Amino acid sequence: MNFKNLLEDMYQGRTLVFGHRGASAYAPMNTLPAFELAAVQGADGIELDVHRSADGHAVIVHDFTVDKTTDGKGSVTAMTLAQLKALDAGNWFDPRFQNTPIPTLDEVFEAVGNKLFINVEIKSKSNRSDGIEGVVAEKIARFGMQKRVIVSSFNPLALRRFRQSAPNVPIGYLYVPKITFFTRLMMSRIPHEARHPYHSTITAPMMTWAKQRGYRVNTWTVNDPERAVALRDLGVNAIITDKPDIILAALKNK
């Protein structure tokens, strides 16, 4: 697979702006209203979080439980799609979004897949797979999203499993400032196309190192306009933000 050409088509030689869980400063995170608003605000893409439901569907929720962002309680992976769809994923944010459902990856691809690039983060804490990697790979293939998706995870084993299922889709390592020895070791052993570091870790030497190795650098979560401009000037490929409108305006004006 020629990832170089694929990624050049995606990035188009400029710093992209992705809505972090959609335009999540203005609408409930990881819902269709947040994703659609990101498109309206002019974002190039969105970042979202995916789990496997108990009956095998790819569902979009950030946490490993539904407690924080719905009116329910329990583990995402222990609930069926019907149980998850019965929850209100909007009222916690604002009553205007009452009865907003948890979306599936299918629904996201159908709603915004032709408008936005999509960074799919696979949520996985286990060394053993629940099958989510294969489900995501199948959805990407079914909707023909290979050229509009990059898949990321904090779990290097999840990325390895996904790469086995979808060798033609670019992957990116997510990491925080303190990288464990295991993650650092696995990062050196699993071929990948992008690094997704927290923005405070990005420096000029780090960007030089990444560019020399051909990595795209997509950073999160950047809501400060001045920081966004500084990161663009350092050469990052994408900025992931809760406020696409604010960051887009800053990058345009400076």
C-alpha cells in the first residue's frame, strides 16, 4: 500500500483541523449533532472513539462506561446496541440536546463520511481483543472509507490487530507525555504512519525527528488559538480541537 500518496491526498500540504469528538465545546461529544456542527464550522475532519457493543456493533462513546455522558450506567461493551440506543446522550450537556442517541460508526460514515476525514480511535485497555478491530475494519471497507480514515489507539496491540485486519488503512499511535516502556517498545516494532502526541510534548526537535522518519503528526487537544498557530508553525499535520471554529479562524488570520 502506498501510504505516502494516500496521506498526501488527505493532508494536502497544510495543517488540518479536526473536531475532537466533534465540535464538542458546543454540542454533546461523540454525537451526530457534534460531528455535523464540526462540518458546518469548516473542520477538515473529526476524531471519535469507538467500542464494540455486546452484540458486535461499533458504537461511539468516549469512556469505557456510559455513566458520564448518558442517563444510564454500565460498561459500554456489556450492553447491546438496543440498550445503548435507549440512552439519552445529549441532555447531560444541554437540555436542547435531550434524547440525542449514541451513534454507530455506520451512522457517522453515512452522515459525514463524504464531508470529513475521520480519525477513529479504538478504545481498548486489554491485551486480548473483543473483536472491535475487525468490526472497524469491516465498516471502513463497507463504506469505502480507506482514503478518508486514519485509525489510532493508545493500545499498541489494538493497532497491531487492526493492521492485520486492514493493511491498507493508515494508523497512528496515541500517547501522553509519559510513555511506558512497553508502548515505546511496541511503537518501534509495529509499522505506523502517524504519531498522535499530546500537544505539550511537541517541540522543534521532535518535529524534525518525526519528519525525518516520515511520520505525520496529529496533536490533541488544542483549544488555545496562540498555541494552535505555534503548532502549525512547527509543522504539525493536524490539530484536534473542541473548538474548530476558533482554531480555524486563528490559523487563517495569523
